[in-house]
Amino acid sequence: MWIDTHSHLDAAEFDLDREAVYARARAAGVTRQIIPAVSRPNMAAVADLCRRSPGCLPAWGLHPIYTHQPDDIAAVRAQIEGWRPVAVGEIGLDLFADHPDFAAQEQIFVAQLELAREYDLPVIVHSRRAVDLCLKHLRRIRVPGGIAHAFSGSAQQAQAFIDLGFKLGFGGAFTYSRATRLRQLAADLPLSALVLETDSPDIPPAWLPPDARRNEPCELPRIAAELARLRGVDTATIAAATSANACAVLRLEA
């Protein structure tokens, strides 16, 4: 059993063949996918997908790279009350992408952390060039752990997330030979702290050809095999550990 802890199977890139992509994932043993919402309009698409696709589980949240309105927080609250998610997400801070108002981005992040604390839910945190800022808010607004999505920070930042009850999401990015620092982290961090993700259709692994860069959840076992190779263990060990870690932090049945 594999758990893809971050998949955007609802994305437009899958509109023409979503059912086939889902079937390939199931055939590869990816029996569960966490589908994070990214905006208020997107929550309906995530809900529809999860209703129709066994094993697809929603997270409700507002992604930092989109423009949101303050009353969108009320929509997240309504979604949580109508369908309790596995997490509040995808939320966070992004200093890489152009954003018209970082103060508003930060305000939305803080409001969603407060929702997660209120409803006793873990969070799925997006952080680009903002790891320390995210950690600052997570130390102040304590939530029941979560996942640091697409983790790419330092060993010290990894430990800070672990100390706050978080798991670290690893996917296609570490499969590139040039990603030496990230590969070292994948090899050295405690296996008990790692979960697997694809971020489909984004962050394609190294082996996908340049003319077919759309990532899919079915790539997860091969990503896991690369992690196993780096750590010097068998793939079954990675499957058991990362699935158990995901179940623990997201409170899923094993």
C-alpha cells in the first residue's frame, strides 16, 4: 500500500484522462491520495473528485500563491464543518512566486492555522523561501502536527518541523542527481519523519522525458525505490514506514 500525501488529481492537466490516471495509480498500489484544495472555487472540484474516487481524501485550504479574500476563511470553515478533512491545506507562505500583497498572504495563513487549532486538525504546509517564517507562526499557533509539503529546507529546519509534530514530504525533487543537498537529507533524516508525495501534476521525477513532464501518482513507487536506494534499505521497508507515518500524522486508519 502506498499513500500519496499530496496529489492535485483535480487539476486541469488531468481533465482529458483523469479516470485513467486514477486507474494507473491504483494498479501501481497507490491506494490513497490526499487531495488538497487551493482556493475557494477549487474546493467544489476537490469534493466532487473525492466523492467519486475511493481512496481520495480531501484537505481544505487556501494556497498562498492565489489571491484570496478575508471572507474565504468562512468558506474553509464551512467546508470543514460539512466534510471533516484529513488536514487543513494546502496553506503556507511563498516568497518565490510574485505576490501582490505578502501581508495578506501571511494573514490568510495565520487565520487557517487558527482554524486548524480550533478544529484539532493537522495542516499541510507549502513553504518556498519562507521556511523560517512558517516555523515562526507554527511555534506561535500550535496545531496537531502536519506535513511540510515538498520539504527543501536545512537539517536544522527539518528538526524544527519534527519537533512540532510534523512529517516531511519527499517527492520527485530529490530524484535528480544534481539535487545533492536534498538527496543527502532524504538519506539521513529519520525514516520515522518521512512521507511520500508526488504533487501531481507538478514536480516530475528525473526519469520522465522532457516532452512528457506531467507527473502522476503512479510514479510514487518508483520515487520510493529511489529513496530506498539512497538509504540502503528495501522498498518494502520504505512502503511500511512512510505509510505508517502518513497514517499517524493524518489520523488515517492503517
